[in-house]
Amino acid sequence: MKVTYKKLWKKMIDLEMTKTELREKTGISTVTLAKLGKDQVVSMEVLMKICKALECNIDEICDFVEV
């Protein structure tokens, strides 16, 4: 299985939020943001920070897809 963060990027567009704003609001590093951009695995802690910042649940920011 593979993870995809397409829902996160769509949500950010809907909120008119930039990646820089997300990084500043959550405190995640630029390296972690780059991992998200490449659909790479990040820690649950990072996902929880994003959910808290965007006031959403994890299923609203990522999906797991069959490879």
C-alpha cells in the first residue's frame, strides 16, 4: 500500500492556505513538508499536528491506495 496526500492539498486550496502557512501553523520542518509533497510516509505525530491545525480528521487529509 501507498499513502497519498491529495486530500490535504485539496483542503489547503479550499482554505486558501499555502504550504508555508501550513508549515508555520503546525511547526513541521521543510523536510517533512517535502515528504508530504512526494507522498512519502510521515509520522502519526505530524499527521495529528496537521489535523489539529486544519481542524479535521485524518481521513480528510490522506488516503491509502493499492500499488
